[in-house]
Amino acid sequence: MTRLRFVLGELGQGLRRNLPMAISVVLVTFVSLTFVGAAALLQMQIGKLKGEWYDRVELTVWMCPDRDKPIVATCAGGEASQNQIDEVRGILESDGLAPYVQEIYFETKEEAYTALQKQVGDLDWFDRVTVEMMPSSFRVKLADPTQIDVVADEVSGRAGVESVQDLRAIWEPVFLVMNRATALSIGLAAVMTVTAVLLITTTIRLSAMSRRRETEIMRFVGASNFFIQLPFMLEGALAALVGAALATTTLWLGVRYGVEEWLSSSVNIVNDYISTADVWLIAPGLAVIGIAIAAVSSIVSLSRYTRV
Amino acid sequence: MIRFDRVSKVYKRGARPALDRVSLEIEREEFVFLVGASGSGKSTFLRLVMREEQATSGRVYVAGREITALSQWKVPGLRRRIGVVFQDFRLLPGKTVFENVAFAQQVIGRPRHTIARDVPETLELVKLSGKEKRLPHELSGGEQQRVAIARAIVNRPAILLADEPTGNLDPSTSAGIMQLLDRINRTGTTVVMATHDENIVNQMRKRVIQLIDGEVVRDQEYGTYDSAEGLDDPDAGGRARPGGAGRVGSIPAGATLAETMEHTPETEGGAA
């Protein structure tokens, strides 16, 4: 108890004496962790966009749905018949395409309807959607995604096939932008982290200097190294934790008002946005990173500035 | 209590050693003056005892343990058995007298009730009762040194090392400090005091170990010290001590002088 009170007293004294430094450490940690968190959230959003299909499917073969007016010539016969479906399946499963195709999954109209319902079931226009309007489709996983044209050429233009869609071609630019943003965030986070480490190192050095008399006497009367260094380490850890808390708050506000309130109501093509729950998910990670930054700085500077 | 076995300390490779093959033994409850000019190796001797420095060669034993091979994490344990006092007091300016002394107990995790008992007791021993709440700058030099001594002994170390404790004090104040160190010695604490104040050494008549250029040139019971004297004149005012162990009765000769000092009125001004 005596020890704890004493250490806390020393800690408070150290922080008071070095308040501007402590604040700058908090701010640098805060900015660095905000970028780390932003990168994590971007990647989570990418994961949500990719959904359950993206990593398994490269090619989607849409069969003709029951439309009043066919939009392509191959659908002149109306909804794709079972024969046409079997024919396409036959082609996809043929020996000629076997080296290119890894996996085929057939999605029925009913399954397509259920999936859509799950995504947008609560929107107004969904009431006008019926199972009959939904297309059935083949989802094809390729052995080698670069050979997509070989497979696409075989099935496109056949009767009953409305279109052949390269799923990646649609999403790739979006993911490219998001991945670039992630890279930028990580880059900035790395720079800020280096700054944080240097700043914490300097702060510890300064407070070690200003407490030189105390530490010297501590050594003479036989205080343990751990006890001597503890206030310095706690100073760094505390600043890092406050920084992490600020970063979490910022990200939470960003997601709450930027994504949940604004983006999800104004940009409708995406249904599954990250939420504040995801922020809470990464918050402990940010705290751990913050403490790790402080720990590394402490180890570096304490071994140098508080000789035993 | 302290034994040096052919101990050398070289700070910079190729330089003259600060201590050169020093062998000596200081018994439990002894009072020893370590004398010599500046740079003769007195401070190095004390630093080696505390493991502030490590010997370049030879072995150092403190309290029955060889400390030359002591692992780093055991050094604090060694230092808890040793108290230190410096010429410049080294008090914490922002802490009161009480807090300065309590600091030595807090940082090694002594419980609060122990601190509440030991600190007033120690302050009474150094005759500073009633000044617990003063800050160091409000005290005279002699009083500051008493606080430093209280801090050094509050954990009841077996050994008290004093590095020129009277170096910043006037003669009458110094006499008071010497009287205090003598009293601490009588309670069973081994005291090793580095000094070049010949008056004090000559008054106290304790064992004197003289260092010149890192070598022990004289080791004498009830010794004296003449700072002008060179290597010679080993018998000046005392009996040459046979090197090594086997020492008896160190108190009597110095006692009369110490007693006379007890009647010296303390006339401490603001010597800080």
C-alpha cells in the first residue's frame, strides 16, 4: 500500500512537472492510434463488402429471368429453361474447362430471393420484388482467376444466358481505393508511431533528468530497479492509454456520424457498413498498441538514462 | 565487515589505477578514517563497497559476501545494508525533513507504521526533533547534514559510509557531526569516513587508513593525519597496525575526545 501510494505520488509529481510534454505525448499517441484504427476499420469495411461470395466466386453466369421484355437476344425465349441451365452446367463441368474451373455453385431463384431479402428486406421497394423476378445463376470459382476470359467466352452468348459477370471487375476499383487509403493510413500511423516513440523517449529522459536526485538517492538506499523505473514507465503507459482513449472516441464519433448517420443513408449501393460496434472491437487493440509503444520507449530510454 | 583482497580499479584503460592492489579488512563496529588528498582513491574505495563501481581485479567482501561477483539484481539488497552520507548532503529540496528521511523507507517498501515509528526516532537521535516540517533550505548546513545522516541510518544499516561529511561545514559544526557519527558507531554500526580534515582525525584518534595514489601507505590504530606529510613518518602519533584482521578495542583512545566534544556547545549559523 505504502509503495502504491508512493509510486502514484511520484507519478503525479512527474506529470505535473512535465505537463506540456505529457500533453504532446498524449496527442502524438492519439493521432498515431487514430490512423491505426482507421486502417483497421477500412479493412473491416472491405471485408464486409466482399461478403460471403467475393473470395469464392470470380465469375457469375446470370441465367435469363422472367422479364416482360428481354434485354438481350439470348433471352428471347423468356426465363431460362431447365434444359438451358443443364446445358450451361454441362459446359462448365466439361473436361475442356476442368483445368480452369475449381468450383461451381448453382443459385436458384428462391435462394437469390432469400439473399436479397436478407440484404434489403426492410426497404420499401422490396415489397414489389417476387421470387419469379429473380434470376438463377452459376457462381464459378476459377482455378486461375487470370484465365477468366476462357471460361466466360464458352458460356456467354448461349441461349438462356443473360450475362456473364466478372465480379472482381466491378469491385476491384473500389477495393483499390480502399486499400490505397489503408496503405496511406498505415504509412501515416507508422510515421506517427516513430514520432511517438521518439517523443516518449525524450519525455522520459527529461523527467529522468528532473528526477535525477530522487533516483540517485533511491539507488543509494537500495530501492529495486523496478521500483525506480516504475514511475517513468507508468508515465508513458498512462499517456499512451489516454491517447488510445482519445483515438477510440474520435473513431467512434467518425463512424457514428460519418458512416452510420450519413454514408448509409446517402450511399445506398452498399448495405453492409461498419458500425460503432466495430470500433469497440478494435479499441482494446489500440490500447495494446499504445502501451506497446510506451513500453518500447521506456525500455530504450530507461536503460540509458537511469543507470543502476 | 568489509574486506578488500588485492583490489585494483582502473577507470580508463592505460591510465594510472584509482586503487592499486589494495588489501585491508575493516571489522564489525569499527570506526575508520580513510584519509588522503583528492584523487588518492578514497571515493573509489567507498564506491566499490557500495558496488557503485566494480573492481577491475581482486575481490571485495561486504558483510561476509563477495560482492565483486554479485548479480545486478542483488545490488539493491546489498545497498540496504549500507548507509551513505555525502559532502553536499543531497537532500530533496521539495521535501520536508520528515519526508526526506521517510523517503529512504518508502522506496524500499517499508510499511507506513514502521515509517511512523522509525523516522521520529531517528530524528531524535540526530537531535532534529521539532524540525520535522522544515524544508532543507530553512536549515543550517549542520542541520542539513544531520537530516542526511538520519536518512542514511533510518533503515538501520550495518555499515555507514561517509564521504567527506564535514567538508562543507565549519569546525564547530563539524565537531557536532563527528560526535553524532561516533554515537552511531557505538550503537554497533561500522563507520567508514573519507576525509582530509586533519583536525577531526587527530581529535578522534580512530583507526586511520591513508591512501596515496591508490595505494594504502598507512594503516594505523588511534592514528593521526597530517595532510602535509608525504609517504614517510608511519609512526606519527600512533601504533602501526599489523595488516589484516585481528583487531581489538578501538574505542578507548578516541572516547575522551569524543566526550569532550559532547560538551561543545553547538554554534551553527546559516552555513548552508
